[in-house]
Amino acid sequence: MTTRRDFLSLGALSAAGLGLSDREAHADTAEQVKQLKPPTKPVIVTRVTGDQSVQEAYQMLLDGADTLEAAHHICVGRENDPHDHSVGLGGLPNEEGVVELDSCCMHGPSRRAGSVGGVRNIKNVSLVARKIFEHTSHVMLVAEGAEKFAVDLGFPRENLLTEDARKIWLLWKESNSQMDWWGPGMADPAWKDPFADKPAPNPTIDLHGLSSLRPELLRPGSIPRHPTPEWEATIRARTKKLTEMAVDLGIEPEQRILAAEQVLWPTTGTIHVSAVNTKGEISGTTTTSGLAWKLPGRLGDSPILGAGSYTDQDVGSAGATGSGEENIKVAGAHTIVELMRQGSSPKEAGMETLRRIVRNYNGDMKKIRYLDMEYYIVRKDGAYAGCSLWSTGAIGKPRVFVVHDGTYRVEKCAALFAGSPTEWPPF
């Protein structure tokens, strides 16, 4: 694997020795990136899946499968799992109780791309996105048109709202009907910080221990996603209330704590996969059910080529999970790939893109603490990175990503800020 120092040093020497202009020097660096040798073993970068799909996809690459086919194998595993509430079957619905799915993909070797958004009743939207470029001259289809297209190609219509997801939605609807995604966003001058009188919370409580909490005095205000000790009493009281409501809704005893967690801290999943094989062929794909309880028709970054996912056969691939609206505004995945073309390493490119998100709020941490972002990146020579805005996740554990380059492992993300974000909107 060629290091950034290796080819940038060569580029700098060439530019200095030949008296090249900045434009010529950039072109020279881009050509050096293009000429990077492919890895000696395939490389896959994604999030933790909880199944064997990454290992299976890696074996597919070893057996000669196309990189996009292998990447989609991982996505389909999540889309088919009714217990994964962030994608596909069982994804948490919009505010009206309807599951809407988004996905996009790019195939590096053929330089083709497909995307679908706001799709209802079709489980494997990641595969539908690929069918867009295989069967049409279009790139993106949405809503009813995308659903009809999928059905025409043989994808079955099915009810994506599983019984447990439906009951979680009802629990949210009955307990938080006044707390939703309506109202001005943080970029609006009229926006008011609901935690203006509180410091940014740090992760100190294991939320999966909620079942052991005892009812105590209720703390006023909304619960941050990563609460500090002063929120313990509120969590106990609200969890007790939610679990009592769950009984009335017929939620099974073993599912009541999980349902309460999904109301207090909704799943914010999405999955991106980038892969490169030993020929240097690269592909990337992203799939999601989007924000829980979103406004019907909302599209985040996941179906947007250049935001949720972007692949350039000459350079590499990148994708994202997190605050979709913020990622769209910096064209995150495309920005990362372009920075790598200019000579940045995967890590440097990811961190610079995160800084651009911060720049959009002029470094105002009172607003930035409500944002979240994670990037998954691979360069054509197999160099890779996972970069996150914050160092810890929903239950105070380090932000991590999965890489398989012959050895499956989970690595910590490079983080721009230490600590954790605050959930927005504050349910």
C-alpha cells in the first residue's frame, strides 16, 4: 500500500523540479493517485452488522465476485433482518406509521450509479437501486415510481412495518405526540437551544441497564441521548411510564425496555459498504429507513449520490451515516473522494469533511452538539479509515467501524471531538 507521503513527496519534487503551476501540480497528484497499485487482498469497510455477512462478502470477493455484488450482500443481510430497526424490513416508520426506505450505489468499474428514495412496501431497496442503471437510462427514482419499477422487475410488495416496530411507533405517538421534526432547524435565526442552560452531556450511563432502574423524582426537560448522572431520576421515571404504556399496547414483557429505549433514543442506523478487490475495482452502497418518525417524504443523504455514497474508480469510495441534512450540505462522500484525489489520506479526507460540517455553524458548539456523522472510506490501493464527529456513541461506547482485509476486525474511528452528541430533536 502506497502512503500519502510517498506519492505527495514525489508530486512535490516533480512540481518543484519542473516549475509546474498549481493546476499542473494538482493534475500530477491526481495522476499519481490514479496509478496507485491495487491491494494484494480485497478490502471491505462498513459498520458492525451483528451477522456473518461481512465475512461472507469477503469470501465472495476472494471467489471473484463483483465488488458491488459483495457490498450488496452485506446490505441485504440488514434489510432482511426484522430486528434491525434502521433499514429494510422492520425499519422504524415515519410520523404516520409508514416505513419509507432509501438507497444508492455506485459501480466503479462501469462508472454507473443508481438511487431510490421514499420507497414503500419494497424490502431490498439496495438491489432496486442497482436495477435502475441495469434496466434504465435514469439514475434516480422515488416514491410510487420507484415502487412500481421494483414490482415490474419482480420485487414483491410486502408490509415493512413489523408488529414490534408498529407498537414502538404507537408508544412514541402516544407518549411524544408533541415532539417531532416540525419547527425551525438550527440554521434558522429563530432556532432556540432546548438545552441552553445545560452543559453538553457526556456518556456516563449504560442505557441497556434501564431495566434495573427504580422510579424517582422526575427531572423537567427533554432527555439527551447521552445523559449525565443528573438525568438518572428522569430516565427511571419516564422508563417506568413508557413500560406501563407498553403493557396496554400489548408489547411483550421482554420487549418493553427495548421499546422504551426506541422512544427515548430512536435507532439512527443506516449502513454503508465500500469495497475494493485485488484488481482495484471499487464499489460503494448505502441503505436506510431514515430518521425515525420523520415527516413523510423526507429524504436524507443516503439516496443522494455524492452525499450518502460516492465512488470514483480512479480514486476510491466513501459513504456516511449520521445527520443526513448536514452531510448533504457538504456533499460529504464526494468531498472525501475529491480530497483523496488531491493527495489526502482517507483519514485526512474524512476529518477535513467533518470540519466543513462544523464550519457551517461557525464552530458554535451549542449547535454542533446536536449533530452526528460517521464516514467509511477506502482508497483504491486498500488504504482505509473510519472517521466520526464524536468519539463515543449512543451508550457511551467508542465509535467503531468494521474492516476486513483478510482479517475481520473492529477498529475505533478517528474522531474530531471527544465525547458524545445530544439527540435532536430532543424527544
